[in-house]
Amino acid sequence: MVEYIADYLENIRERRVFPDVKPGYMRDLMPDEAPEQPEPWQNIFNDIERVVMPGVSCVCRGEGIEVREGRER
């Protein structure tokens, strides 16, 4: 997870500042039920990038970076 965060911050300029998704976009990307068996960490990280990150906005203030849930404005 630390490596993922470090990579995210290192490549943050390549990401969108505000999400280009509509409210509820995750609904079609997520299964209806949780898996019966545990999944490998790599699958979970892939889901974070594929499902969660498109809805995240990054607001930079000064030297710090604040990551918050994307919201339609």
C-alpha cells in the first residue's frame, strides 16, 4: 500500500484533478455480492485503480495534497 501511495503521488500530474464520472458510476463496476473466498491483494489493488480512483479528486494546497471523495459540483 505504501508503494501504491508513493507511486500515486509521484505520478499525480498525470491524473485528472476532478473526476470525469457521474454519480453512481461504481454501481455497474461492482459485483452485487462480496466474494465468498478471499481475493489476492493484487486483485484488490487493481479494483482500487479501476473502480475507486476514477472518482477521486485531488486538491493541492501549498505543499500538501488532500485526497477526497469526488463529488459533482
